[in-house]
Amino acid sequence: MDFGTEDRPHHAVGTIEAFIARTGKTPYVSFSGGKDSTVLLDLCRRFVSRDIKAVFDNTGNEFPEIVRFVRTVENVTVITPKLNIREVIANNGFPLISKEVAKEIRDAKTTRSEKLLNIRLHGTDSKKGYTSGKIPDKWQYLIREPFMVSEKCCDILKKRPFARYNRETGEAPIIGTMAQESRLRQQQYIRRGGCNSFNENHLGSYPLSIWTEADIWAYIQKFKVPICSLYQRPGCDRTGCMFCGFGAHLEKRSRFAILYDLHPGSYRAFMKYENNGITYREALRKIGVLLPDEIRQLELIFE
């Protein structure tokens, strides 16, 4: 293989080969149809084995463009969750702020432990002079809102279907997440002690852990890897779940604008999903997300 002076692809291939050799299990690529997992699948099939399969979890919340792209890829097994997103939101709550903060808010709203509640409100002091486990002050008002905030959607819609698939097949996943994507993934990388996890409860290879966005795009350009058409749209740098609200409050241009432009029917349906009688639209407003249809209405008023 010839990567020139590029070390990360060499490292990724070595990581995958070491994982396969040590586990002795049949590997598969956890394939979302996004650019990162598309690069991972290409790398596996180009430099490890052409026969490595992909497994795609069709949660019902992928952009139609993603589903169409996945259908163009050979040797893809499709799995599905037992619940849909409407049921998950109704039963568990809205995915808001971040996975870490959402879990902390859910803990505070549901715990019967005064100790845990105190940690979520005030944090745990340490000798190093910092606190941990505390909900940021700016989001503590969400504890008093009538709707639930939760990180459970990813677990129910994605992790559980893959865990079930792993149990039923005995196969082992190769996953295209990068440590730079979030603090949580950085912590997971540190806990694993590297790019491979051989813990039977969390068996998996994460060969792109040390990659960056620039590395992904460089690989795509070098090998002319076909990717989903969504990436051709200005401002579209992610193709995750259409409904996801994690990080939406940080964006100058709401991620929901792309959904509203391309699939207004799906957008309107998502905005009506409810938890405890509160709609997703109302919950997003509560955290300061500017929604594209409401912005357009204001523009018409002031034209």
C-alpha cells in the first residue's frame, strides 16, 4: 500500500489487522452512510479484505439521501431498532444540549438519591480544585421544565440493535468514530487505552480514533471515494440523525434548515413529536434554537 508520508492510514490498517488477528472473530464495518464510515469501509476493503461486510442500522431517522447512498454500496446488511424515534422521545425525552448534559439532567429529574442530586446540582469537589458531574448553571433550569431531556435515543436506536446483532452473529465491529469529535469520545479513547478494545462487553476496533476531519477529506480526495450527495450542499458537514438536537444550540445556522429545505414534511413531523405534552419545537425554543420556518416567518413580516 502506498500512502506516501501519511501515517494515519498505515496506523488504521495496522489497528484493524491486529484486532482481527487477536479476536479471531469475523469483522464488519459499522456503516452509517456518512463520510467517516464511508472512508473506513473503503480503507478496510481496499487494504485489509475486499470481503469485509458493512452493517447499516436503519433507525428511520436517516436522511433519504443517506439511505439511497447506502443502497449503492455492495455487501451491506441492514438492521433496525425495536422502537421508532417518536416512541423513544415520548418514553425517554428529547436529545438536547449534549449526551453528557442530557444524562445529568435526566439523573436530576428522576433520581431518588439526594447524594446524586447534590452532585448534579453542585458537582463533586476534588483536591485538584475542580468539580465533576455538575449540570452547567446555564442549563439547570431544564430540571424544572415539564419535559424530559435524555441521552437514551442513541442507546435505544443504535447501540442496542448493534449489540443484538453482535450477540446473534458472534461478529465484531470496526467503528469509524474519532476522538476529536467530543469530550466523551476522547474519554472513551483514553479508557480503552488505544484504538482497540478487547473487553468482551465493549469489543470493537476504532481505527480512526486519532484521525481529524482534514484526514478524512484528504483520504476522500486521494482515493476519489464516492460519498453521499448531502455533502455537496453548502454548510452540510454532518449527516447524522435528522432529528438530533445535540449541539443544535451552538449553531449559527440551524442544522434543521437542511431538513426543512429538502424534506419539509419530515421536518414538520419531527417538530410535533411530544414528551409529556410538550412538542419538540417547544423544547428546542426553550434552549434557544432558531428554527428555519420561524425565521422565514419573521423575514416575511419585516420585508
